[in-house]
Amino acid sequence: MNATQEHLREKLKVALSKAFGDDYSNTDPILVPASNPKFGDFQANMALSLAKKLGQKPRDIANQVVDNLDVSDICEKPEIAGPGFINLRLQTSYLEAQLNSIQKDERLGVPIAKQPKREVVDFSSPNIAKEMHVGHLRSTIIGDAIARILEFRGHDVIRLNHVGDWGTQFGMLITNLREVSPEALTTANALDIGDLVNFYKQAKKRFDEDEDFQEKSRNEVVKLQAGAEDTIHAWKLLCEQSRKEFQVIYDLLDIKVKERGESFYNPLLPEVVEDLDKAGLLESSDGAKVVFLEGFKNREGEPLPLIVQKSDGGYNYATTDLAALRYRIRQDEAKRLIYVTDAGQANHFAGVFQVANRANWIPEDVEIVHVPFGLVLGEDGKKLKTRSGETVRLRDLLDEAVSRCREDLETRLKEEEEREETEEFIANVAKVVGISAVKYADLSQNRTGNYKFSFDKMLALKGNTAPYMLYAYARTQSISRKADIDYDNLGENIKIMLKEEAELTLAKHILQLDEVIAEVEQELLPNRLCEYLYQLSEKFNQFFENCPVLKSEEPVKTSRLALCDLTARTLKLGLNSLGIEVLERM
Ligand code: ARG
């Protein structure tokens, strides 16, 4: 809800209590956005829900509310419609004043949160020596967008990469490393074993086939847990190699993460189990230490356990998450913990959160949310695979998006004979459009559903796509170039005037940015912001078709230029908050 809505709500409350007494001042639906612009901008529909309580006709109630309602400062005269709806229409002069004021504001009227807080966003989080797959890509893109929006609202965001850098799989990886690359372990040189994913497959194969290798691997696990120097050295080499590969992707995507992998929490794990015991939650099941979950049953109807210590004494993914959760609350002092992973982990997190809750580890002022997302599917509706059936490498996927954009651009340049562009320009446009297309395609979907990965769709120039949005932005910039006008120098006292319907529609939309951002901050659904920006581009196109800008006389011309500028800045701010760069020309 933005300031305008809040203001109207307060006025309605006053009117209600004047008409019927304080008890009625909060009756919902006190204010909703009008479903159709014909009805104005907002509707107050509480007359219907009050009818029974007051034993009066809704229309009479609406009349009494309106008689006591003073919104003349920002609205036209309220109108009563149908059985008792109160229609409110904002005055044009009010909208103009709002626009004139955000026009001077770098944040375009989006306030800093009233109570900025520390928030942890746990996202990306691939596993060492394994493929960073499309699921991790979704987590990376969605998590980054959420983090950016929170940061823009002034929150102190810790962007945590909860890398899977610990576990028994390191036994076989280290054993394999000793055999294929013994020199790596003794020299100070960086490790070079090429593709880590193939290395992983090789190690796994040998582990499955060779008993001697298995024995050695188990031994390495024991040494790793005991902190033996040479084993830790080998483990570090493997992590370092993966880190470098992940970093290539983060650089391509322009995404910042702070690595704090699973291994970080190792020293804290025994205490987690002890404290669960002290809290009386721990039970034994087949030699393992577990907490039985409330409300979770297996197929046989038996209660499901969350295992926190295996029968061999080892800890697991859940124990680590319990330790991480405590650390983030106690040491990081975060007030909201956000976990961005695929929906397949919903039960894991529900279990972890429940146990933490029952152990009383979550103070009242701390909020913990799992932000799940669906699968990435190929165009055939099945799990995304290459033609030969392999998992798709992220690097290849991003490279392909960029190279397709490059081809498109080069074709266009051939058609436009007068245009010459440098290699630098071409490379940059291809990169920005390609990467943005992948990000935007992901973000514009409601994340809870599965989404089909289609280059053709995400690169289309029409529809809710990155190229469409980037063109809309570039168009606003070409207007100013054409007229040789610098939007920043339109003058101190620009007066935006709204005369045409298309101007009003565009203006009202621009003024909803604060509301949309606040909503995404709460609900953590970046697709809402995408939808808003998409509508903004459409409304801008309508305006541009119907309202001449450069051909108008002053003062209309400057007013319209200012609307172009405001649209451009809104688009840029919105796209940037999603992690998408804009282009001045493309
Ligand atoms: N490494 C995990 C995976 O690849 C994701 C970790 C998510 N974060 C967490 N705190 N569990 O599935």
C-alpha cells in the first residue's frame, strides 16, 4: 500500500467512525483498487459488509459514509454506484503534483523501509565438484533479484552462498585426486584437472567398481573429519577449483555472493545435537539420533523423523541447516532468513524450521521463509537436457543466449545500411540482451510453477520479454537523442501536465512503483515487478502513439518529455532491481 492509499484509508476510517461509531471504523473492504478505470481509481466496498450489522440498506450506508468523508484534498467528488460502492477518483492536479515531486527524486518516490533490518538471503548454493545445474541458475537469478530489491529498500542484506562443500563424497574425490594428480598435492601450484564434473564421474565410477578404492575413500573421510593436514589440503584444492568455475558464472551474470559453505558450520554441529537433547526433542531410531516431526507421516502412516546424527556418528544436511539457522539468528542477528531453493526441498525446510521452532531457537521477531521454485523444463515439457541427453551446462546455456543475440543484431545491422557499429558495441549489446533474456524469462514467471526454457520465446521482441523491455527503454533514450535534449537538463521547475487519457493512464501506472516494490519485498515474488514493468512499457507505447512529443508546442512538449524521462527512469530502476542492465542504444 502506498501513501495515497494509506491517506484514503485513514479518511475512510474517520468517516466510518463519525457515521457509525469507532467500532465500525475498520470495516473491510475499506479500500480496493478499482477493477475498471471507468469507476475511478479506488473503490470502498464496506457498505455491503456493514449492511447486516447495521440493519440498513448498503446504499444508505454508503450515503452516510460519503456525507462524512472529506477527501477533497486529493479526490474528485466521491460517487456511489450499484448497491453501495463508493468510487473514488484522484484529481488530476494531485497526480500532477505527485509526478512533479518524484521527478526530482532519484528513488522515484520509493521510500526507504521504515524499519530497515538485517536479512539473510541463502541462494545459489551449488555443490563442490558437481554440476551447477539449471536449478542453481534459478536460485541464483531469483535470489539475486530478491536481494537487490531488499537492498534498494534499505535493508542490510547478507547474500549467502551455502555451498555444498562437505560430505562423504569427498572421500572418493580426494582418493581419485591422489591417484590421477599426485603432483597437485605436493606442489604449491593450483590444481588443474580440467573439468571437475568429469573428474567427479571418474571418481564415482572407480568407487563403484573397486573395493580397494572404496576402502581408501572411507579412510579419507575419517581423515577429513579429523582434520588431517594432507587431506584438508586436497579438499581445499578441490573447493578452489570449483569456486573458480562458479565464479565464471557469477561474473557473467553480474551477481555477488558471499561464500559460507556447509563446512563452515562443522564445529557447531555437536552442540546442535546436544541442545536438541536438552530441549527434550531427541530420540533414537535405528541407532540414529532423530527428532520426530509433527504432522509429517510416511506412507505407512508412521511419524517421519528428521535425522540429525547418523548411526555412524556423522552429521548431515539437516544438522548443518539447523546450525546455520542458529548462526544466522545469533551471530548475524538477522531478522528474516530467506532460503531460495527448488520446491523439492520444501519438506526438508519445513522439517528444519519445525525442529528449530520446537527447540525455541526462533525469537518472535525473526521470520523464516522458504522461497521455493519449480523445475526448468525443455521445450518438450520434460526436464531440460541437451540433444544427446546430457544435463545442460550453464555456461553453454548462457553462451548460446549471447551468441543468438549477436546473430540477430548482425542481421539487423546488415539490413540497416547506414548503420556502422564497433565490435565493442556489438559484443556488449549481445551480452546484455542475452543474459537479460535468460534472467527475465525466469523472473517473469511465477516462481512457484515449472518453467519452459525456450530461447525463441525469451529472445522474442514482442511479449513479456527482456528484449521488449530493453527496446522500450532504448526508445525513450532515442527520443531525447533525436531532439538533442538531455533529460537531466529539462529544467528545475518542470511542470508535468496530464491532459490526454493516455497520459493519465501512464502517469497512474508510474505512481504505483512504490506499491509494487513493497509488495515484492513482502511476498518475494519478483514476477510482480516484471508484470508491472511490462504494463509500463505497453502504457508508454500507447502514450507514444497517441501523444506527439517532439512535435508538440511548449509547455506540452516539456511535460511530455518529462513523462518519457520518468518512464525511462522507472524502467531502469525496475530492471536494475531485478539484476538487469539497460542499454541506451541497441
Ligand atoms: N546445496 C544445496 C543443493 O544443491 C542447496 C543448499 C540450499 N541452502 C540451504 N541452506 N540448505 O541442493
